[in-house]
Amino acid sequence: MVDTVIKRFGLLGRNISYSFSKGYFTDKFNNENFVGCSYENFDIPEISGFPEVIKNTTDLKGLNVTIPYKETVIQFLDKLSKKAEIIGAVNTIRISKKGKLKGYNTDYYGFKKSLEPLLLPQHKKALILGTGGASKGVAFALDELNIPYTFVSREAKENGIDYDLINATTFDNYQIIINATPVGTSPNVDAFPLIPYEFFTDKHIAYDLIYNPAETQFLKKAKQQGAQIKNGLDMLIFQAEKAWKIWNK
């Protein structure tokens, strides 16, 4: 009897016991009868531990990458896709038969595909809350959709404004507000980005990359003002399926 070939996949991150990816891919492998495939969490306290993960994990074919390593993992990769290089963040890694690591960004694809159906003519400009790795994929997707955007940050940055400067005029000028920070993620479900929610209207989209909880305080507060809301679950599913295609090229 020939042993089943094992293909291992996983998620690289920190404090990822809550992970969407492990449950999603484990269910996928079971439901779609992918025999010999497994998915596990590689929860490391520092990115410096990443080479050990690669060295000690046999049959590893691909990884997803989550907070806080989407940018710092790049230094350990052999190659980047053109889009990942432009974005400057990686959330998918393909491992070749020769052990070469190539980084991709499927976040931008998942975000774009989930936002597109919501867009109406009044949705002309976007505010991106946060400037981390996740925000970079969002910005790239908005570029592809020809939607101008501005980052919101606690520190002064190029193409950015401070949270304290957001007011009624800001909401008049920006009709899509995107939370690309981890603020409000379970278990810290009472937290929310500090913006003036009273200025949301039914002309606005509030999009939260967080999927757990399904309705964050950010989304609840925007919804109370009539805004259309969307969480990050569809984005995750789209980016996961894109990652699966990349691993199986």
C-alpha cells in the first residue's frame, strides 16, 4: 500500500488561535475530499522564528500570513509577485519543490471583490483607518477601482491625516470608511476606532476588515446612522480561494 502524500499548509502569525484560515481550510479539505492535505497554525512570538518553521516543517507547500508579519516576512522570501512587490505586504507564500519561497498578496483581491458589488455613483473617495500591512492591500485595490483614498493614522504620514482632524467635512468628502486596524477584534469587542460616528449617513459605506465579531462596534455605530456595512468575511473567503489556486499552480 502506497502512503498518502501529505501536503501541509498553514497560517503564520502571532496569537492566532482564533484563526479563520485553519477552520476554513480544514473544512475545505474534508468537504472537497482533498486526501492527505493538512492545515495548521504556526504561532510565533517574533518573525525571527520564521526560518525555523520552514526548516522544521516537512512537506510544507504554502502559507497564509496574518498580523503582524505581512511586511516583516518579506525579508525571508526568495521572490515576490509583481503585485506583492508594489503593495509591500505579503499574505500568501508558495513553497516550490526546490524549497524556494515566493510571496503574493491576495488581500487586495479579496477586498476588491467584496467591495465592488456595494459601490454606487456617490461612493467616490475612501478613508483607510490604519497604515499596517492590511491597509496596503486595501489601497492597491482602491487604486485598481480608481477610487482616491487617504490614510488615517495616529502619527503624521504622507497621504495621511490624524484621527483628531476627522470632522463633518471629512465625511462629506469621503463616502467609504474602511477599518484596516485590528481595533475591535475579539476578544476586545467593545473597542472601536475613535472617529465621529455621528457624521455617517445612508450615503456611506462602513467596511471593517475584521470578521470576528461579525458586527464590530465600528459597524454597529455606522449602521445606527444609516450607513451600509460590510465585514471582512467575504474578503477572507475570496483571498483564501485565491491562495489555494496559487499553491496548486
